[in-house]
Amino acid sequence: MTLQQLEKTISELPADEFSKFREWFLNFDAEKWDRQVEGDVAAGRLDRLADEALQQHQAGESSRL
């Protein structure tokens, strides 16, 4: 199925089916994002950013939320 066919199929869904699809897709997308972030953390790709944030906080360059 091409992206164009998928878009057409989704656009033709009845409201209740579209709502179910939207909920499924949001969960699917969130899980995929979580796996990507977990992989990045495990591989150390976020270490530099975490170190910079900690240094800025220790230097008093952060504020309470």
C-alpha cells in the first residue's frame, strides 16, 4: 500500500473508526519514540546534553519550574 492509498483509506474512515485509529496511532508513535530515546540513552548519545545541563544547573544557570 502506498502512502497515498493509506491517506485515502484513513480519510474515508467513519468517525468512530477514525477515533480508534487516532488512539492506536498516538500510542504506536509514542512507543516508537520511547524505544528510540531508550536506544539513544543506552548508546550514550544523550550524555553530552545531560552533562551540559548539569553543568549549567551547578553554575546557577537554571531556574525552578
